[in-house]
Amino acid sequence: MKKITLIIVLLFGAGVYSQNYNIKNIDANTKYSDFGVSYYGENIAIYASSKKTKQSINKKWYLNNQPFLDLYKATVTNTGEFAESELFSKDLNTKMHESNVTFTKDLKSVYFSRDNYNSKKYKTDDKGWVLIQLYRADVDADGNWKNIAKLPFNSDQFDTGHPSLNADDSKLYFTSNRPGSMGLTDIWAVDINKDGSYGEPYNLGPEVNTVKNEMFPYIDADNVLYYSSDGKKDGNGGLDIYALKIQDKKGVGEAVNLGFPINSAKDDFSLVFQNGKKTGHFSSNRDSGKGDDDIYFFEELVSPIAAKCKQFVQGTVREKESGALLPGALVTLYNAKGDKVESTIADKFAIFNFKVNCDASYKVTAVKDYYDMDEKTFASTNEANLELALNLDLTSGEFVYVRGKLMVKINPVYFDLDKSFIRTDAQLELERVVRIMQKYPKLKINLVSHTDSRARDSYNWSLSNRRAKSSKNWIVRQGIDPARIKADGFGETELVNKCSNGVICSEADHQLNRRTEFIITNPEVIR
């Protein structure tokens, strides 16, 4: 079986489905191997490719019959495409492999992977293999990369590559099969001291590494490690991309498989984010690609760490004015995009609860008949199983101004054509009037009934008064003092639309005029 060094992209697999990402294959990909993006400033991408160019040496590597890898640079467009691609640096590229770079935040130094090749000579291990090593270089005032040197913790006897710096340049993460590894290759890290020296490399432990291969680390600003592994139980064989929070030099919890469409049945690796954005690039040799390894642009919709971590939100729905509990209120949870996540009914104690993702933004609303909606926004933290308290207060929304008059806020009380009996739908609205009059014992109303314009004016006048009397009697039968209600009929003298005598209107338009309204005559008693 042929030996596989770190520079070879292996077969990856994916057995997990998610809807957390949008992806696309970028136009700059070739039939050769294109992979391993990093960013040099805001809009420059550095990546490795074995494509043929006039400037590259194009010597072929016997293991895949493609030219040796060189580093290229390109401008990243706002759609994630690569423009104006060219060789990155004649100082860094050699006739051997170069790939996978990471820059200090001031962009003055670079760490990169290269074959064990220096001063136009290469070195091998005891078995005759040229292994991968980590190098560092500094840029001078003219933009040339100088002081190229191997890092002191390399060895001719094991691989060291795939560098990634953390946000403050105090730690360097990398891949290695050095002594102390748990598997074939592991993710390691080393402290970078203020004087530029290095601490002792340490293994990130069993939360990250397995007995197989872990490769291509990338550490983001929140200390979330993205890397590829072929040793996790939820993979389909080959390397899948995973994410895991790093704390105190080890992983916290269980690594999260990023799922489809990031992971496929083939090679998926080298995921990186653009600075301060939810977009970035990763590499894959999936069947739908253009060449050997391709670069893909992605947009993250939901953080995989947040999706894995859960918190619990519990709250109570109350009436704002009195503080009374409002069981039966409909409470709805929305995500940051405004999409509905879940709805629930507040229980008999007016309590509701939801399970939400960590480190995410949400909106929650509550509605109940005869009350105005309340809504609140909140953000969960990144602490798993934390309980959040969130209360909603509904204003009763009892009154409204219509045509300059303060009225009880209910749906219109309608009557059938030429009828004065109280319809079932009208009873529901009259119950609302009763509750308000019970709540405000001194409140007085002028109950005003109207008709449409059909039939004689005198008949409509009589009909509206019958309707007003019918509405008043229904309310009085519920225990309201009749002295608090004045009932008047206005016939067709106060139409709400154009449907007067002789005007052709639909039945629905005529219905709008067959109504009863409840005008407040002493608003000063409302507190």
C-alpha cells in the first residue's frame, strides 16, 4: 500500500444532512487540483493548485501524475468568485509542493506547508520519503517574502503541515503524525511566545483526534476549530468536516459534523471563513466538480456549534394593565431571518417554553383574543442547557377612535338583511362589550345601530332602532345596568361607504352598513 503524505487529498465522506449552508463551485476551478484557501487581507485569496501556467515549473509528481502544487493568489469578488488569478510569490514557490498558508493579523508574516526542501535540496525520512514541513517567512518593504525558515519543531522523520493561526497570533494549529499522536495524523497546537519563540507542541486530545486521520485545521475568532476527520462514527468513510469549540487546549463537548451540503460522499476539507463574515471557501473532489479537487464558496446560515448546543426559554403571558395571567395565549418563536420556528399555547398558568439554539437571535410574539400582540427579541448565549426567562405583556386594546369617536374595540356587530335578531357571531362581540363594562363599572356607552340604504327611509329608521334595542336587551340580560346603555337607531343616515339610495353595490358592501357600534360617552372613567 502506497504511503499517503499530508499533501495528498484523501477520500472524504458525509453521512449527516443539514440545511445550514448554501454552497457553489467557483468558476476558477480547473481539471487539476485546486484547494486550500486562506485570505490575505479582505479580498485576496491564497490557494494551492497543480494547474499548468507559463510561470510554474510544471514538473509532475509521480503519485498523481499532476504538476507539483504551487501557491496562487486571486481577488475574491462579492459573490465568492476568484478573479485575476496568478502565482503568489516566486520566493515561496519551488519545484516541490507548497500549500496551505496562514498569515499573521498584520500580514507581515506567513506560515505555510512545503515539502522538506531547502537550498534546492530535499531531505527524506529513514524510509526515503520526502515529508511535509512547516515554514515561516516575513515580507519586506517591497512585498518580497524573506527570512524563509523551517519551524524548530519540524523533523525529517514525521510530517508537520496545514497551519492555522488563532485570532491574536498566540497559537498555531497544525496537522502532524509526530510521536504522541493518537492516530495516523492528528491536530496539534503550539504556543507562540511574545519573543517569537515557540512552546512545546501539544495534542488537542480525544475530543478532536481519533485513531485515524485528522487534518486541515482552521481556528476562527471564537476559538471554534474546523477540521477534517475520517475517524468519527457519524461519517461515511473518508474525511468529513467537523466543528468543535476549543477551550483550555482541548475540545469542549462533541465534534459536530457539518453535514450536507458541506460534506459529500467524496473529499471535503480546508474550510475557512472570510474575516468577520459568515461566508468562506472549502475544498472538495465531489462528483459534481470540475476537476480533481475544487474550491467551493459557502454561506453559513446557522452555526453548527449553535445548532448542536441547546438552551431553554420559559416565560409567562400577562395582561399589562392588571398583571393578570393570560392562559391560552398563542406564543410563536421566530428566528433571526423572521422564519417561524415553533408555536405553543400558554398553559393554565400562562407559562410557555421553547428549546432554542445557543448563540442565536430570536423573536417571540404572543397573541390572544381581544388583546394587542406583544413581541420581544432576545439572544441566546453559548452556554449549553442554560434557562432563559422571558415574559410577555399584552395590552387589552379595548378602545379605538373611529371617525373621531372613542368606541369599544370589537369587530362590527352585523345583522342579516331586514332582521334584528342577534347572530351567533354578534354574540361573541357583545360578550366582549359585557366584559369591558364589567371591568369599568362606571363606563357608559351609546349603542348606535345602522342599516343599509335598501327599503324606505322610515322603515330603515324603525329597523335600526329595533336592532339597537335588541343589542341593548342582550347586554342587559348579562347583568349590565340598563341605565348605563343608551340605544339609538340612525337608519341609513350614517352610511360608511357610497352605497346610498339607487347606487348598485355588492351584498358585502351593503353588509358593512348593517352594523351596531358602541360609543363611549364618559371616557374619563377609563384608567
